[in-house]
Amino acid sequence: MPPHLFADRPAQQPPERGTVDALISQTRRLRGDVDAVRRDAAASEDDPQGRWQRALCDLAVHQLDDLRAQLGQLRQGFTAGLPATFEQATDEQPPPGGGPRPRGANRSAPWPGSGSAPDPGSPSTSASASAMAAAEPGLDEAGSLLSRVGSAEWNLLTDEVSWSAELYQIFGRSPEAGPMSLDELPSLVFAEDQPVLTAMVTDCLIDGKAIDGEFRIVRNDGRVRTLHMMGEPVLDTDGCTASMWAVLRDVSELRRSERAVRETRDSLRRRLELEQAEHRMAVELQEAVLPPWRGPLRFTHDGPGALDIAGHYLPSGTSALIGGDWYDALELPDGDTLLSVGDLTGHGVSATSSMAMLLGALRGMAVAGIRPGPLMGHLNRLLETSAQPALGSAVCCRYSPATRSLAWAQAGHPAPLHFRDGTGRALARPDGVLLGATTGAAYEQAEVRLHPGDLLVLHTDGLTRGPGRNPLDTSGTDRLLELAPRFARARDAQECVRMVVEVFGEVPREDDACVMVARVGD
């Protein structure tokens, strides 16, 4: 509220002290809570989300500090930092020319008596600052609302200029140097902001418009401050502009916090856009690499012992990024069938590109006739020399339909599950460490003879692993083995895959997963 408007109002008693004290206490507690949130956000300095949260907390702290200071003033029952009451004009007639009276047109000289602002060293000003400090012990004069709000009046008739003590602090100007005239004021204002200030003052003095705008100044000590200026013209009894009053507030920290919020929000938006673009690229790469077939797969060899194959990819329930999981089935030149599933560490384009490289090498070596055990050794060396270091687990099987024999090797991966006659078990794992973990690692190879109607389930550990990644937790594998009676009644491999998805598809997973089912034909 403009200071001269207080003249029309009867003296009011301050509000009930207990109510204001309670509001001050609530504000103090709320500021403490915001500080706690800000400390937590500061721990993630390199995270755009954390920087954005911290900037929002800074903005809230500035607002709460101002609110607490204003409540302190309210508790003392005075208006601190504002000029004295304006005298009421005796002439209430509209200005010459008719039309609505400008704001402040019913006022005369802004300060009674000599027309000067309160002396910074006067008892009233000192008492206001002391009372403010007593009201809020945690706020010193440099950080309180008093040091950020000042007032001024420029008298056009006498050329007198009056500044409050707080305005000298805002401008970094010594009271001995005296206040600045309207002609001198632009000398401290940024060149690009000078037209803004000139337009506001001109509109106020010529057209009687209220002032409400911001500009930046460079103080004598080199500090840059952003000021918010509000004011009105004061008209004489003839309706002419006699003076102009203004209240200026230092909003530098507030604008800094708002700017930080905008910048961190924009940074977060750019990061999300990059993540979405990476997600699309990873999906496209994964779709290009994983088997194009959907539903059951049958190869050209359709004689006795042929495999009925189906597979499915299950995305993570907690991450939008694509992982390095794969499943693959390939008919080899000699009539054998290659089955493989695997998982590389990481997510996004780097994981899917490494997966594409590894899967391409696996297919090439299998086509060249390399058996699963030695093949795993070559994949291990490939990951060791990769430009993008990664760890991976995999299982590689080579099935011969002529003899219904399965040769397989694994690298730190869950063993295939073997189902026969309504029961299931995990195959005994040959030795094999994670791919990329050890230089020159050797991988054992195991063989098993399958019967007509046998079912193999190959999967990545994301399918059966529960929350917490406990390696001793076998509950997921047990649930998969419990599907044995239903598998025995299934018509084909695709129906078995649907059963697995029904059971595991709705379970929240920390990682994506693949499952592939192969059933031996009669």
C-alpha cells in the first residue's frame, strides 16, 4: 500500500500478539523444513533434477524470510522502512480537463513539515531497526526486509529529494553524499534498462500513471542489484504533479532464485528430451537385432526332433531405458539349431549397441561351426577389447535334431530349465564366469540328451530375480518350475510363453528380461 494512503485510515491496534507469534513460529518451522529439503537436494549437485529442486527451495526460503520479517513488523504494531504519513489535500475536485483522478491525486506534499525523508540517524528510524531485530533474532539488518525496501520522494516544486535510510543501503551510497535526483539516477542504471526507467518516470510525471517496473543498477562497489520500483505522482490542489514518491525493493536474490529455477527446469527438460531420443534409438536398435519372428518359429528342417520355438521380451517396470537383454534362435548350415539368451550390464544405446555387436559375433562363430564352450571364450575376449567395457552373462546351446542332443555352455547365467512329463529342473551348470570379467577365462561345455516332448526354458535373470537382487533367492525360479504341469498340457511353445508372461509379466521388475521356450518334436 502506498505510504501516503495511511493518512485516511484511523489508527488501528496491532493484531492479537499471540496469533502473530503463532504465525511467526509456523513460518520459522516451515523454513527449517525447507532448509532440510534443500540440504538433501544439494547432495545431488550433478543431477539436473537435484539442481532444480534446490533452486525451488532457495526461492521458497527468500519468500519465507520476507514473510517472517513482515510478521515481525506486524507484531510490533508499526510500519517500518516507509516514509511518514502524507497530509490529506483539502481539494477533492477532479483535475482540470475532467476524467478519472489519477492515483494519489487527492494528496499533497508527501512528508509533512519540511518535506524530507526520515533522517537515518533519527530515533524513530533506529527504533524501527532495533524493534525489527528484536522481533526476529535470526535476521540481522543486512539480511532483513528492512535492508531490501526503501522509499524516496522527488519534489518537482522545490527540487528537494528525500531518501529513507534503507534506500541508501540498497544503492550502496553514503548518506553524507545525499540522495540522487531523477536526472542523476540513470547514471547507475544498466544502459539497456535506462529506457525502461525513463519511460516509467515520464509516464508518471506527464500522464499521472503509477510506476511498477524493474531495472538493474551497478553500485559504486561494483555489485549489480535488481530493483523493483512502485510509485505514484502526488498532485497539488490544481491537479498538477507536485512530486513523485516511490518504494524500491531489492529483488536481486529473488530474481536469481527464479532464474536458477528456470535454468534448472530447462536443463531437466533437455535431459528428458535426450533420454527420450536415446530410448527411441535403443528401441529401434533392439528391434533390428532381436529375432523378427513373432509367435512360434519353425525352421526348414521339419523332420523328427525339430524344435518348436517361441520367445518374448519383457521391459523393466522401473526404468524407461532399454537394457542389453537378448534372445536368439538360428538354424545353422549343418541343420543344427543355435539357441542363446544373454544380458549385458547397462541401459540405453551403449548397452543395445554392445548387445548387437556380441550377438552378431555369436551368430558368426556358430555358423562357422565353433562349439558353445570355445565360443564363449571368444566372446569373453571380444568384450575385453571392446571400446565400451561391459560385463555380460549368456547361455549358448547347440541342438542337433538328428540325435536330439543339446551341447551348451554358460557365462555367469541361469541354467536352462528342463521340463519332462509334468516336472521341471534346472540343468547342472558347467563352469563359466561372466563375460568380460577375467582375461583368458575357459568355459566348460555340457551335453544332455532330450526326448520327444521335452521342453527347454531359457531366460535372463531379470525374469525370476526378486527385489533387492539377492542371489540366494530362488523363489522366482521355483515359480517358473511350478508351471511344469501347465506346460505339459500346452499345445505349442507359444502357449508356454503366454503362460510365463501371465505369471511374470505383472510382477514389478528392476530390470528387463527375455524368455525363450523350445519344445522337442516327435
